[in-house]
Amino acid sequence: MTTPAEAPLEAPELPYVDPVRRARARSKSRRDALVASVSTVLVFAVLGYLVTASPGWPKVQETFFNWDEAVAAWPTLIKAFVLNIKIFLVAEFFILILALLVALGRGLRAPAALPVRIICTAYVDFFRGVPTILVILLLGFGVPALQLQGLTNSPVVWGTVALILSYTAYVAEVYRAGIESIHPSQRAAARSLGLSSMQTTRYVVLPQAVRRVTPPLLNDFIALQKETALVSLLGPIEVLRAAQISASSNFNYTAYVVAALMFVAITLPLTRFTDWLQKRDARRRMAGAM
Amino acid sequence: MSLVDVSGVHKSFGSLRVLRGLDLQVDLHEVVVLIGASGSGKSTLLRCVNGLETVDAGEIRVDDIDVTSAAVDLDKVRRRVGIVFQQFNLFPHMSVLDNVTLGPRKVLGVNRRAAQDQARELLARFGLQDKAEDYPDRLSGGQQQRVAIVRALAMKPEVMLFDEVTSALDPLLVGEVLDVIRELKSEGMTIVMATHEMGFAQEVADRVCFLADGRVLEQGPPRQLFDAPQEEQTKAFLARVAAGRQSA
Ligand SMILES: Nc1ncnc2c1ncn2[C@@H]1O[C@H](COP(=O)(O)OP(=O)(O)O)[C@@H](O)[C@H]1O
Ligand SMILES: [Mg+2]
């Protein structure tokens, strides 16, 4: 509802571009889109032709890209893949919390906190150096061999614990880089208001640090998602193991391809999201620099 | 008794002796301006008063509490001493309102509603009422600096320290920040400020202190210090500042 008494709405100010230039820009962008589509279609058509025309193709198609095999293997594989996702989610939950504690522990400067700092540093140094696959083997086969009372022998549990130990070290370093990237003047400003050191970390440093390291954190998530397949070394039927069983039972490797596609399907959204975040941050930094 | 009493303070960074037995007393409601060459220790002195730096020797008392004693709870001292920096140092991830209410809520235990009401009132007093929901990067430098001042004021400090608060500003925006300081003076706030704005110093200062060699080399009412400096170093400094202004 508008009343005549109301002040006239101000027209939003549009950037002025003269009509000739605007037309020229429009036709150029149309031309660019056309060139891009044609060249893409052409390249993929040639590649597709080269692959399918090769003498070995029928055999490859039969063993790796067999539709019937894929359909047959699907139910088992997807059920097994649920285990991968469970391992990932549980591991990620603990990693996010433990890594933060380790990063904060390394950052403690009080003299009394020296032992904490030493432990956290040693932990990170060790687990960043040891290949994840070794940690999985050591824990998965080592701990059950100890035959300790009250400890589970479940390979899934120990595989997950190994992933947590390994990735906590990486993620702690990511957090630490973020914390150290916050300028000391932010800390000074918070302390000058009377906030304690802990409050300053909680309300001023961490929120900014976490925002800054979200892209590298997501990269580590993506890597972790793939590495859940390493738990197969300990025997549980996750997707890689399920594909292996399928492949060895009928000498057809289609199940591997299906498993691979499952990993891609689940990491792809995360990858794209990470790209988007990184681009957005870069844009913000540019804008801030001006 | 002075509200702020700095006596015999020494402070070094490595082998660089910045403060060498500095004395300074500031009375309640007094406005003291610190001048001196860049690197003469103005910022260091202000940061020591606020407890952001520890001193090597000497004593700083604020309202008769020894800031430099190991037993003192520095967080308690800091909430009574507001400081505003050259680079604003607003929290970029928080709205203006959250910047201003963080201290009262987390340190003084004021509840959110009350803290926000008080913050809006303060913001309105300094012409920032429609910026409450904005993030700092949407504000001009002058607006950011005024928010930083409001953030410090929200803690109801007994003394405000200003460290070259207009040096990072576009010349056109300096005035709006100086207006805020004028207003605080008129309300009787005790103020210690480091500045290169000699004209402003002359106008608002009850006393001007010239820092050199890690000490207050000369001090007095602005008229006396600017028009009839006694020390050679003071004369040289003032001449340099005047020359700089002409060439600018
Ligand atoms: N944290 C620090 N570490 C090392 N040197 C510092 C530090 N803070 C200040 N300084 C040095 O102390 C001297 C005095 O600095 P400052 O107090 O900032 O002077 P002013 O504010 O008068 O320009 C300068 O030479 C500066 O480089
Ligand atoms: Mg300074």
C-alpha cells in the first residue's frame, strides 16, 4: 500500500554502461559460452572414441564396467559403505574435539603448563610422522594380541581409534595455524576489557581462527573419508573389503569401480563446498585489502 | 592522592631501554596529553598502566591499587582502565552490539538484555545508533574508532587511555573522534592520551607531558609547554612538528 504522502522511493543506482559497450560485452559472453561448449563436447567425444575403439576395450568393459555386475554388487556394497560412513562420522567427532584440545595445549605459555605442552608437542610430532596405515595395523593387531581384560578386540573400534589418533595430529596443526594467525592486538583488545585469558581464547581468538581454517579442515575431512577404507586391512566388511570379496568370487572388478564412485559421490559435495569457501575468503580478503 | 600514579617505572624490550624511571601523576577529572617522538615510549607507558605490559621496575597505582604487584588481579584492574588503540582492534567476527556488550556480559556478569540496552544508549549518544547490527568492516574508520571508544566506555572505567586514536584515520574523519573525546572531558572523565594533534592537545589538555629519554622530560599547562618550552629537546621536537605541518 502506498500513500501519496510517502516520500518517493529512490531508484536504486545502477552502474552506467553505455549501450554499445553493453551490447559488445553481451555478444562476447555469448560467443565465449558457445566456444566453451563446443570444445568440451569435442574433447570428450574424441577421448570416448579413442578408448572404446581400442582393441582391448571390450575386455576392459566386461571386467571393469559391467552393468549387470554393478547391479548385482550394489546392495552388498552400499550396506558395507554405511560402515565407512559410520567410522568417518564417529572419528570426525572425536578428532574435532581432541585436536582442539591438543592445539590449545600446545599454545599454553604458563610455566606450570610445560608438561602439557611437551606431551601435546610430542604427540603431534609422532603421529604426523607415522603413516596412518601403520597406526591402523599396530593398534588393530597389536592391542588384541595383548589380551587385556575388558578391552574390546573389535577391529572396527581399533581401526577407528587409529584414524582418530592419526588425524587428530594433523587437525591440531591446522587449528594451531589458525590460532597463531590471529593478530596479538585482538588478544590485547580483549584483555584490556578485563576478559581472562581463557575467555579471550573462547570468545575472540577461536571463533576467528576456526573460520579462517575451515577450508583446510574440510580438506582433512575429505582425506579421512577416503582413508576409512584402510580399516579393511583389519578384516571388517567395509566397502573396499566387500568389493574385494565380490571381485575375487567372480574375477570381475566392477565392484571396485562402484566402490570408487561411492567415495567420489560422497566427497564431491565437500570438495565443491571447500572450493566455494576458499573463493569466498579470497574475495573477502581482496575487498578488505582495498 | 592521584588517580593514576606512575613512579620510577623502567621497561626494556631486550636491550632497548624504553622507559627509564618514568614518573607521572594524573588526578581525577584531569586530561593529560602525552607527546614525544615516535618510539619515545608513549604506547608502552599506556600499555603498562593497563597491565598489558609488565614493568621491569617501579610502581604503577590506579586508584591506589598497585597494578604492578604480582598479587593483583589484573583482570580486575583492566576493567577500570579503558584503553583505545590506534588500529581500533574491533572484533571483526562480531556485530557492533556484540563488540560493545562482550565485556559487560562476560566480565561484569550483566545479562544480555541489560547489556544491550546500555550499549544502545551509549551508541546513540555518539551518533552510532543505526550501526548496532553492522559488522566492523562495514563502518568507516571514524565510526570504527568511535565504536572502540564506546566498547571501552561500556565497562564504566574510571580512566580512559587513548593511544594515538586518530593517527590511522583519514584527515576528514579525525574530527568526529576528537568530538567524542571532548564530550568525555566535559563529563569529567579522567583521560590520558598520546597524540600528534597538537591543536587538539592545546584545546583539551589540562597538562601536556613531553616524553624523551624514557622519562617525562618536561610538563606543564599547554600554553606554557607549547609557547615557552624550557628544554632544548622539547623546543626541537615542537619545531619539527611545526615544520612537518607546514610541509604537509
Ligand atoms: N613488544 C615489543 N617488543 C619489542 N620492542 C617493542 C615492543 N613494543 C614497543 N617496542 C619498542 O619500544 C619503543 C617504544 O615504542 P612505543 O612505546 O610504541 O613508542 P611510541 O608509542 O612513543 O611511538 C620502540 O622502539 C618500539 O619499537
Ligand atoms: Mg605509539
